Amino acid sequence: FSIGGTTGFSWKSISPINSVGRSRPAAAVVNRHIYLFGGEIPPSGGRADTVERYDPSTNTWTTLPGVMPAPASNICAAVIGTDIYIPGGYSASSTYLNTLRVFHTSTNSWSVITTDPLPVGLSGTACAVLNNKLYAIGGVNSNVAQASAYVYDPMAAAGSRWSTIASLNTADAY
């Protein structure tokens, strides 16, 4: 596993992750630690449910105790405060997920926001946070790239936290 250097265009090798290698995971940074979630396990195509945290100051990975509520790949992750939000994804049973999962880094525990699932099952979605709101953009549903875009406001009333916003000009995923 390598990450880009902070100066110039060089790469630095770091310690390998503790669990099996995987493709299509999600990663996010909280308090100078990199958190790695899920992903597809080759060659079986299974999905990982582990959460690993990398500490660049010690060059070590720690496998955290809280496994994902549902293993998934083709996911994105974005941070609000110290919580990491993971909308949608793709399950090992070939299901496009509409689940909104939140990993609480302060307790290494999970919540599933059952009152406000993602409006449609999506994988390969891009996500980002702006002004403490989660944006989920594009993705795939039923093997078709989507142009839809949504914003999640965690401060809104339960059951009404997602809103549809202007779509992408061109459908896109991954």
C-alpha cells in the first residue's frame, strides 16, 4: 500500500493492511488517521466487512472491532465531524444498497440511519461533505450509470434528511 508524498510527486511505501487485499473499498481521514472500509475480495468476489485504521505517525494498521453492518464494495465515504458516512454500495448478493451507515470514530461503532436511507440503491457513487451536509452524486443502479444527485442534512428532521438536487449533465459512476 502506498500513498502520495506530501512534497513533490513521489510515493512512499507504508505497512500493508492487516486483512486481505481488496478492490473498490472506501477510505476517509479523521484526526490524521486513514480509515479503510469494505471492498471486494478477489478472486471470490466476496465483500469485506472489516474496518482498518492507519496511523501515519507509527506506520501501523489496526483492525478495529466494529465490522460493517453489511459488507459492501463500490462505496464512498465522507466525514462530518468525527463520523464517517457511507451511503449505498454493492453487496455480495449483487444488490444495490440504499443503506446509509455511519461509523463513529470516537467509539469504533456503527449506526444505520433507518429513518433516512439513500433515496435509491446505488453503487460507484461519489460523495463529499460541504457545510456539514453529505452529497451523493451519480453512481450505478441496475447496471445503468445515473445522473442523479442528493444531499443529506443530518440536522433535518428524521425522515426528511435527503433532498434531490440538480442532476449531473451526464450520467457518471465510479
